[in-house]
Amino acid sequence: MQLSLTVRGSGAEVVSYLIAKNPNNPYERDEKGFKVRLVYPIFTKDEVQFLIYVKPDPIDLVRNSSDLFDITHYINDREFAVSSLFITTIRKALGTALNGKPDEEYLKWVGHEFDMELAFGPVATDLRDEEIVDLFEPIGYKVEIERGVSTIRKKSTARFVTLSGSQSVQNALKHVSILIPVIDNYKHYFLDEREIEKLDRYGEGWLEDHPLKQLIVKRALRFNALISQSKYYEKKPHIRNQDESQKVRLNDLRYEHIVNYITTLPHKETIVDLGAGEGRLSVQLGFIEGVHEILSIEPSNKARIKAIERFEQVIKTEEYVKPQSLPGSLFYYDSRLQNKDIIILCEVIEHIEEDRLPKIFETILHDYRPKTLIVTTPNQEYNVLYEMEEEMRHDDHRFEWAREQFAENVKEWSQNCPYQVYIQGIGEDHPTFGQPTQMAIFRREEE
């Protein structure tokens, strides 16, 4: 992950004094599991380019933490992408320029606008390219975006962004210090009041009049308790119309649909939530009458810790069954999962390579033999209604199937198994594109 800044024109060599880094002395520092380096690929009287790049140590990142034995951290590409973590890591190296405090004789250059080009990447984001452009164009940049090469998807989700325009070095670094984490929208560290102070300080002089100010504040601070404390926050009155008040998040609809269906089943004493993540569905299963055991299975220690915290926070009632959070994987046989009443795979299969699914379903249907198996996954046809630029809804999805593809795979998995299969939809029903989520229900025939 890297960021480069190139300035051209008279006085370009002054940049080395603005960032307080001698071009003849390579800069290298260790920052909390990262190696930070700054070099000057170009240094002439009229053109200067500095490049700052960060090399992470994925093992050191989780040393002495609860994630030490969580294999997902060793294969998580976010540690290798430009993000909030990247900005935090390079801030000390660029602190002199960010704070506008070079040696006194160079103070007059702090506000000087250079003809410059600033480039960074790769960055992972849920924003469309047009939305990234809308973040930078209002503050004076021309924006170019390129995508990386992917061997998994037709279109890589990694972006490389190049900004060009007339800016001071300090303002350019302030802009990316705020907007790179906004683009990434994934905080790698604990947020507190210091994050508000950073936003208010680095946003001064440009964020006040930015047309996307509220979006920037929301994605930079994430939590309402912090958002409302920022000087850039504007509380606007909002009148909910009838249609809007009836809208429900799709995730909530899935959980409601699954819970309601399980309620109708004659056999529901034992339930396995396989690939349970942070336990959002598992915790709701605990309130279903007639349930006696819930196994919340998840390979990620970090997600399991959050699930356990969620289970502990539930206000206990006499009927509530507390889920058991257990480590486990779809890829390995687990005798604890045999002969349960219900197994659930809620938005799980699309995170797995397609060629591994037949073996997974063979294990579930032939070896675990639940009385009911419930599987949900996105309906790819519905994506057109989201006006997505990306091929898939989430950058970790390995595939998304149209309804016919899903039905064909379900039929193949259930061949030679004593199961009747039914396919339903969840969410708003479009006459052409169907519903956003598709759900397959496998019911084992009575022997």
C-alpha cells in the first residue's frame, strides 16, 4: 500500500523541507507491525516526487491480541490495502507537513499551491467510481481511477486513484487523511473523541462547504455518539413518509423470514447456525419456543468474541435459550453437527469458491443429516435494481447466482439424498428480477 505526491514548477525542491525528509537520507521506521518507508524517485529543481509505502507483517499485527489464532487475519487483504490503518501508520512520518510546521524560513511555502499529482492504492471500497470522483472534484481535483487485475472476478474491486490539481502540500495531505478512510469505510482501530478532533482539524478550510459533508462525517466517525459531536455535523429535521417507515433492512427481513419459518416446523429442538459470524441470527433463534439447543459455529475468533458479547447482553427471560459459540468450519467434518433438527447457512455459500460447495453439501446432507437445512444467498438478477457498478454486492463474495443457477445447483446437491427441496424468495418482489434473497429449504423425508 502506497501514496505518492508529485509537484512541478518553481520551488518544487522545497517539498523536502515541508515534509522534513532529506532526499539523501532514506526514511524507514517500524510502526506497530508495519515497516514505513519514504523515498524520492524524482528530485530536481522543478519536479519532486516522494513515495511513502507501508509493508505489513500480518503475524505481528495480531501478536498479543485475541486474534492470534484466527487464520482469517493471515489471508485478509484489508491489511494490504490503503485504508484508515494506512493513514494512521504514515501520519507520524508526514506530521510536519500535515501540521504546517516546517523550519521557520519555509513557513511561507506552507500555503503555496503547487501543480501536483497525488496517487494512492490499492483501496477497497463499497463506493462507485462516480462517488469517489464526487468526494474529490469539489475541492479542486481531477480524478482518474484504475482497477487492479483479478483472477477471481471479471472486475477487480481494488482501485488505484490519481488526483491532479493545484494544491498546497498541507491541504493535499489533509484531504487524503480524511477521505481515504471515508472511501475505505472500515475502521481498523478503536474510535474515540480523538477521531473527532482529527476530523475537525484536518477538515478545516475545505470540509465546511463540501457538498458531501454529511456523508464524509458519517463515514469518518461511524457512530452517532461521535458524529453528533463534530463541528461539521448538521442535524436536519426529517419527516418520515408512510412508505419510508415501512422499509426494513434486507438483513432483518432474512432473519425474520428464517425465524418465522422455523417456528412452523415440528422438529426444532436442536439448531446449528453454520457460519454464524457475529451471532446476529443465533441470538434471535434463542427466543423461538420449543428450541433447546443452538450451536453458533464460526471459524473467526474475532467474530466469535463479538457473538459471545452479544449473547451475554440479551435480557434473560425464562424461555430464552443462550446459543453456544463454537469454533468450526464448513471444510472439515464435525461430529457435533450430526443428526440435528435444523442447520442454517444464512448468506454463507457465496463466500466460498464454487468448486468446494458440492463436497460441503455432501457432508451436510449425507453425514450430518439434519431434518431441515435452510440456505440463503443473494439473487444476482436483482442487483440491477441497486444500480451497482461492482459485479457483486460484497467484495468478499466469490459468486452470486441467478435464480435458475441456484435452482440447478440445489437440485444437483440433493440428488440421491432423501430430501424434498423448496425454493422461496425473501424481500421485495420485482416482476422481472424476483426478490433480492433466494432461500432453499431441504426437508428430509421420513424413513
